[in-house]
Amino acid sequence: MGPDGNTSVAIVRTGGYSEYGFGGYIFQPDGDVTLPTEGQAKYVGTDNYGGLRDFDGRGGLEYVRGDIEIAIDFDDFNDGSGVRGNVTNRRIYDLDNEDITQQVLTAIGVGSTELPILLFEVSAGALDINGELAGITLSRDPRDGDEFEKGNYYAVLSGDQANTITGIIVVTGEDPRFQDVTFRETAGFFAVRE
């Protein structure tokens, strides 16, 4: 349940297969949204990004947590290009809730101190008149600047003043700890307007 009580998120994945297993996700608003017609808004979700990582090439599950920040320029609404966002401070945990982020950072190398930042790609049509957002999410490999992860975000604004964003991010990438293993990170998030 979201912080305003108007939205909810659920994620199901299984790590019992050497390929991506069964699962899925859902998020939904409960009520209407009134979109502003002008101005800008910043939404923050400190430690409100969380989900699961499953794998293709090995079994198992891991947890992920992080912070999310989204900015919307409602003056740019007609162009659909007024949405940007990022996920920072991501941490990875094993099923015993042990923080294993350093294992991934060591495998990446080059003195990495945090996982690559997930960025929303700014593009036309990211926000529609129903308050739904969708677009591409990606991060860059600190070793060479190439793409490290790529996927999509899906979200919805809720509340009388569009006070909350609730959504899902799904990205995949090569796991630097293993050969021929791809991870899929599926995380839900809540971000509240400041």
C-alpha cells in the first residue's frame, strides 16, 4: 500500500529455475487523480524502491532496495517530455537478508562504490492525461560507459494534487559475478511530492 493509501504494488518471482521463472507484477491506483496543468514537481522515495532479482543462467533470488527521485514538468505536459527520474543507493541482499552489494561492486571493479544509477530516458509521451507514466530505464557501466542495465518503468500518479507516484521498474543486465548469467531486477516504488 502506498503512503497515501491510494495505490498498491505486488511483485512475484521465483528463483527455482536456471532460466527466468514464473512471476509477474501489478500496481494500481484506488481513486482518481487531478493533474496539475502548470508548474514542476519533485517526488522522492527514500528507501521506497524495493524488489526482487532473478536470473537466467542460474537459479536463486536476491532482494534489492534503493532510493528513487522523479521530477515532472507539468508545463511540458503536451510534449510529454517533462519526466525524468533516477534510482540511487541500490543495495542487494541475499535470501538471508545479508548485504551482498560489495560482491557485485568487486566484480564490476574500477573502484566502484555504488551500483550504477538507473536513469529514466526522457522521451515524448512519457506522461498521459490519465496520469500514467511509461518509458525506458537504463544505467551505464562504470568500466566503459556502455549500457549496463536496460528495461522499462511503468507508473501512475495518484491523489487530488497528484501527490504520489507508484510504479514498477524492470531492468535486465549481465551479472558481472558470473559467466553467461543475466539478472532481471523487478522493483516497485512509491515517491511522494515534496
